[in-house]
Amino acid sequence: MTDINDFCARRTATIRDAMATINASGMQMLLLLDADGRFQRTVTDGDLRRLLLDGAEMAGTLESLPDLASVTAPEEISRKGALALMDKHEINHLPLIDGDGRVVRVLNRRDIGAPILLSTPHMGEAELHYVEEAFRTNWIAPLGPNVDAFEREIADLVGAGHAAAVSSGTAAIHLAVRILGVQPGDKVFCSTLTFAASANPIVYEGGEPVFIDSEPGSWNMSPVALERAFDAATAEGWLPKAVIVVNLYGQSADMDALNAICDRHGVPVIEDAAESLGARYKGRPSGVFGRMGVYSFNGNKIITTSGGGMLVSDDEELIKQARFLATQARDPAPHYQHSQIGFNYRMSNILAGVGRGQLQVLEQRVEARRAVYEAYRDGLSDIEGLEWQPEPDWSYSNRWLSALTIDPDVAGFTASDVIRRLGDEMIEARPVWKPMHLQPVFAHCRHFAHGNEPVSDRIFDQGLCMPSGSNMSPAEIARVVDAMRGIFKGR
């Protein structure tokens, strides 16, 4: 960054010296200061040319420059506020002034930088090869060689017996719910701290979600709360048709403990690993611990196909059913015949090609996101009141999103305050998922807490997700850390 002293001048400076200063600094302007060093106005080469056209000599001073109310801002202005001022006045430089009227720095439009988003797609080079192959062979519609290969490659990667590529993670959950026979009136236990796509498919089939609280050690489904739910159901003479366990923000749930409870009651588990591809539980890939597992390739996920999902299982018959239902449930007949209601859920050959290319760099994407998380935690380690999403000994998170909670009584700010302040700096942060039992659409559904107070409620009240993209540059990560430190410095 250019030192302010390199492009400052007093009224006694000559026009020639002023032009030389502008040329040398590369700032396309200089700061005109009074005798006490207080800011008076900016001076551009255009201002100097006008002086010469009005008859001034190169050896003449800047005394003849008229007074001008240049656009300035207080030094604490946000990036968003500074950019708005620049756009309004069509300027590229904005002097920031302290309480004594002195320039502390000049903000250049290019220094503001682009917005830093939460989780953007990170494309590589291999994707184009598979997409071009689809065009070259005219496999454009759903199904095709890329789909078949993508299914095999995912299954091999995670150690699942079989896989079905579909249009979204939501579609995969819906197929799993349908295949397990959920019907109107049936109940399904589901993690409460998750996105609505985990629970909505239950309702698609007429079922009723029953929400299970989080445990503090992983933020995922609490075995204690799940046991309470089963005890209540047994006492009332019913059992859930299935249990949907969600792996939040790339962090696996404690699947052994949860499966042991479900196995004891003979209830199948759907592992919603939409956010946790590339994560591991006790050394094994996330997503293979239930009767069926689900992955998402939405545009913001660890790898993407733009939109898409995958259903995996060791049971070949279940995956055959999924493919059948996902292809409009067309019977094996020479004409179009349907004995069941099906869905248009299959993935296209083009998008599967994107997925194949993305899959080749999954390990690097996980390493990059974990590095972002560690940079945040290290850079903010001395700020009290911050608690990062834990990673138990049995887990290896893909850190899809770097999530934390902020204790307002200790930190001096709420999570909402921080999200708003980061937004002012053109940095996107978001609240954690609002628990499903707090959603208006599910207000009538039951909920079982981990303890006296729901753990998920506290995480929602105090939680936020930081920008976490695997394509974030070191400068962007540092910008986020600096912005966070700036917020808490002012408490």
C-alpha cells in the first residue's frame, strides 16, 4: 500500500512538483493539506491542467486552487459504506479522516475487493473433459456413461455396495423414505438441527416428523434424546418407521451409539450425509452407516454437479428400487406402463460428468476447507466467548462450513451483530440452521431434547457460519480474520 506521505502536498508546492508527485505515487491524485497537516481537498491531474489553462505557470504554487469540499469518510466506515459513497460520487479514491481532520489512509476502489461469499463452487480442469465427452457422444439426456461411472466411483470411494445418482440430495432422501415404506400417519425420527430438506420428504409421503435434539459434543443427533424418544414411543405403543440422522456442516454424528439404539428397536437408519462427503467416522467414510446414505452435490457443497445427489446402500435391491422410482417407475414393458407413482429424479449425463471431475479433487477440497477452519480458529484464538463446532476423537470433519457459537455475555456481541457487521465489510456469514422444531411449518410436531433445555436452540441462538470455500485465497481468509478482530476490538 502506498504511504500517505508519498502523495501529500501543501499549498506552497509548485504545480510541477504536484504533477511529479501524482506521477510517482500512481494514485492519480494527491492530498492537499493545510499548514497543520489537516486535509483540505484532493487534487487530480485534471485540476492541475485547468490551472495551467487558466494561465498559471509550472513554477506557480497551488495557492490559486479553489477550496473544494472533497468526498471523505470517517476512518471507521465499512467497506460496503465506502463503496456506496464511491459509486454515488463516481470516484475511485476515498480519504478516511480521523477526529482531528487528518487523513489516516486513502481507500482505493480496488482495495475494497469483491464480496467474500459463504461457500462458492470450486471448479477444476477435469470436469470439462467429461462434459465434452457427453456432448461429443450426444449423451445429453438423463442417464448415460457418466452417470454409470459416477455411481461406481462414489460407491468405490465410500465403500458402499451400490449407488444411484439422482437430481438432488432431497430427491435421494425422498426415495429412501418411500422405499422404507413411510405412509400417511407414520412417524419418522429426524435430527432437528438441519436444513428443511432433511424433514420435508417425510411429509411428502404423508408421514409426521418427530424431531431429535443435538448433543453438545458434535452438534448432531443426541443418543440421549433419541433414547428418550424411543422410550416415549414404546410406552405409547408405536415405533417410528425410520430415523434420519444428519451430519451437520460436514461433521459426522456418533453413528455407533445411534445405530445401537435403532437396531435394538428394529428401526432402519437413513444417514443424511448431504454435507459430509469426504468426512470420516472412526476411520470409515461418512454416509455408509445407515440402511441407506445420502449425499448432495448442490452448488455450495464440498464438491458439486451444479445440482444433484446420490443414494448409497449395501443392499442392491434398495438401489434398484431407487433407480426404478427415480425413472418415473416405468414397468419393464415394450410400451409405457406404470403400476406405481414414480418421479423424474435421475441425474443427467452432463452433470454426472461434472461430478466425476469434481470427485478427483475431493481430498484436496476437504484439506482446503479444514485449513480455512484452522486459520480462523488460530487467528481468533485469543477472543473470548467463541466456541467452534467440536470435532470428537472419533471424527474427521470435512469442515464444509466453519461454524461457531458466540456467547454474547462474554464476547460482547451476539451472533446476529457479528453477521451484520461482517456484511458491512462485504463478507457473507449466516446463522446456523434454525431447528426444525422451531419452524412454523413443523410447530405441531413433537421434539425430544438432550437435557432440560434443547442444545439445538442454544446453537441456533448463538451460532454462525463463516465463509468456508475451498477456493478462498490467503488474502481473503486474512480479510475475514481482520474483520472479526476489528469487531471484537471495539467492544
